Amino acid sequence: MKKTTLLLILCLLDVTLLAQMANPPAPYGPVPTPAQVEWQKMEMNMFCHFGPNTFTGLEWGEGTEPEDIFNPTALDCNQWVAVAKKAGFQGIILTAENHDGFCLWPNPMSTHTVRASAWRKGKGDVLKELSKACKKGGLKFGIYISPWDRNAPTYGTPEYNKVFLGTLRSAHKHYGPIFEQWFDGANGEGPNGKRQVYDWEKYNAQTLKLQPNAVIFSDVGPGCRWVGNEEGTCGRTCWSRLDVEGREPGNNAPSQDTLNAGNYNGVCWIPAETDVSIRPGWFWRDSEHPKSVQELLKIYYNSVGRNSLLLLNVPPDTRGLIPAEDSLRLMEFRAALDSIFEHDLAKKAIKLCVSNFRGIGLYKSYRECYNNSALSSFSPIKYDASWLIENDYNTYWATDDTVTTAWVRLEFKKPQTFNRVMLQEYIPLGQRVEKFHIEVEDENGNWRTIASETTIGYKRIVLTETVTTKKVRIVIDQSRACIVLNRVGLFMDTIMN
Ligand code: FUL
């Protein structure tokens, strides 16, 4: 055998070997816990605001409403679950207790509960019904409890912390597993109102002791953070990192802008959750109606599409059912999402090329492109571009440790028309990308930039003009460590333009 042939064979063998031997990228900065990763993957959950306000039309109940006010005529949590599942939600969070202090379960720490109401002769328990229905339907169950309690006689005294811990214990002991505990930061007592020094440390510690997989929501986490507004808009730049040293939910929380964008150098992994209502109010009111599909799509792009989780409130009515018009709207919303995201044009690429992939070092020129065709003799190599069009979240394209600027090019046999570009980072290893742009090639072979953005995170959906092209290039201009991307998708939205 000629020396050159032997060398060539060795080279070919080596290149695969080198890539296979390459170590995975080291984590960068703060990283999510496994529970936070699972939480983020849920993408869309349903919020249910339900309680005395459903019957009085108030947004903030006073805490003095007679218990008998709460009297749903046909409560059926299986219906909530059926609607949620068909709409594509992965979990439901219920307002077990809003600011009026009324508890939807027979909380032994309070007299202001379903036990004292006429509903089902005081034997009803919404938490029990919904947690059971979720289990049966395969949805996750979460609980909202407001620390600001306008009914509790002890509110404003140190004694209240004990009462609140008892309330949490009662909910967490009997209705788990709970995937998220939602702590509201609101307090409308006004300048002369009662002041409560909350023992957040104890609330969080006890919650995690009883529900170790619960992601705790508040203005400052520790599991996930408020996005800073109730309009359904996460920042175009959105870091899942936040600085919380010396901060607390409520008045001492970071500014709403900070919550919206996160902190570039934030020490903790606390991703944003976007809570917004399908209707103008949080609670059901006869006079109000659900948002349009266009509005819901916009919310979806501004939340899920910007590295946030969407918690969409769909309030049950006085019967204890999700009204037909809301459920119908959700089905239309689902159909719209399916029509857009079912057809990923990126999967049609015949070639996926990258400027670098991890582990091939000197052999860089050996294989820049992955041929995505059944006849191809190429099989995927660890960290090469082929993983970008795979659905498995645990496989990804990664660059060498020193490479923080790189591109990926998708080539098609026939021109493709799209206006949505989806990118995902592999967040178990941290959030890295801070600047990227998207280019398309025109008929004359010239590249044109169609979008320039900043962060990606778990999921980023970039809205572009509608383009038709045979070549697309995603250029990562700046990454804080080597690039770890696990998905590129191209979609056409004909509904929201
Ligand atoms: C706010 C509360 O005041 C509302 O009642 C609602 O629960 C919303 C989700 O959060 O802070």
C-alpha cells in the first residue's frame, strides 16, 4: 500500500475517532437543576383563577365575602383537564388561595374555606378534584397561594408566618406531586395598611422539603421568576440568570425591566415565566371575552419564543367549568400552532454545513457538511450539524472550546418559503449565545441579513419577513463559551403576519 493511501485511511479513521473521543462541553455559568430543565420543556401551562371573585366580579376580594358566595353549580375538573390537554398545556396551576384568603380546600389553618361554604354542604375540595383529574389525565399539577391574605386575623404579625407555613404544609402534604409552587408578590395594603415581614426562607425550605421537585415561582425565584408584566411579553433579550442577593418578592424585587431581561451576569439560574390571562381580568366575568387567536399567537411568540414559559390563565366560570368560548378559542389557537409548527422545513435540507464542530481539530476541512439524504454515506458524528434537525433534546451541535463565533448553513434542493426561525440551546450546560443573525442567499448568490438578535436560551423563535431561498445561514456572532445548539427549525406562519 502506498504511504499516501495509508495516511489517508488513517486520517479518515481518525476524524471520526477524534470526534467520538471529544469531551462534551463543560457547563458554563449557572445551570438549571433537572427539575428546572423539565419545567422549561413544558413550554405552556394553564393557570386557573377561581374563587369568591368568580362570583362577585372583583379582581381583588376583600376577604370579608361570606363563604356561601362560593357555590359552583356544576364543577367538573375533568373538563378543565380535557380542555387543557387538547390545547397542548402540560400542566395546570390553580389559585388555591388568592388575596381574599378563601381556600379552595379545607385548610385547617383557616375558617375561610370551602368547608364553611354551602357548596356540596361544606364537603367539597377543589384541590383534591383537580389534582386527581390532572393525575388521571397525565397533566402536572401546581398550586398558587397568595402570601398576602386579607382575611387572616394574624396578618401583619410574626404569628402569621406560622399560619402561612401551616397552610402551605396542608396543601403540599395532601395534593402532590406539585410541579410548581406559585408565590404572588402583590400587596395592596397601601401606605397605612398592615405590614407583614414574610419568612421567605422558611416558606421555600418547607416547600422543597415536602415537594422536592417543585419549581418555586416568585419575583425572585428560586425556581423561576415573574417576567415583570402581565401582558404576555418577555424581553427580546432574555437571560435565564438573575441576581437575587438582598432581594425579595414584592417591593424589594428587582425592577420590572430586570425581571423582563434577566441579569447578564446573574449568579442564579432563575428563568422567566410569562403569566397572562386569556381574558382582560384574572377571574371570570360575564362581561369579558377571550383574546383572539392573533393575540394568543403574539403572546406565544413573545413568551415561548423568547426563552420563557407561558402560563396562560383560563378562568372557570360560576358553574365551575371552562366556558365554551374560551375552550373554542384554545382549540383554534392549538390548530394555528400545529399548522405552523408541524412542518419543519429545515428537515428538508439536503446539506447542513458548519464552520466548526467539536473534536475534529486539524481535520476541519474533512467534513464541513453533513449530507442529509438517505443515500448519503455519511452517518452523524458526535456534535456535527446533523443533530440540529433531530428532535432529541439531548443531542446537539457543539464547537471546540475556543470557538465562540460560528455559522451553520442549510442548503435545499428547491427554494423554501418561511418566516419563522426557531433555535434552541442545550440549557443543561448553561446559556451562552449573546448575539446572532440570520442570512439568506438570493438568486444572484448574494447573502442578505434578515434578522439580528441577541439571546437564544431554551427556545427562540425569530419572526422574519417571508423569504424564499435555497440557502439559509445562522451566524452566531458572539457566544460566552463554545456554542451548544441543539435545534434549528424553519417554519411558515400564514396566520399571523
Ligand atoms: C397578581 C395578583 O394580584 C392577581 O390576583 C393574580 O393572581 C395575578 C396572577 O397576580 O399579582
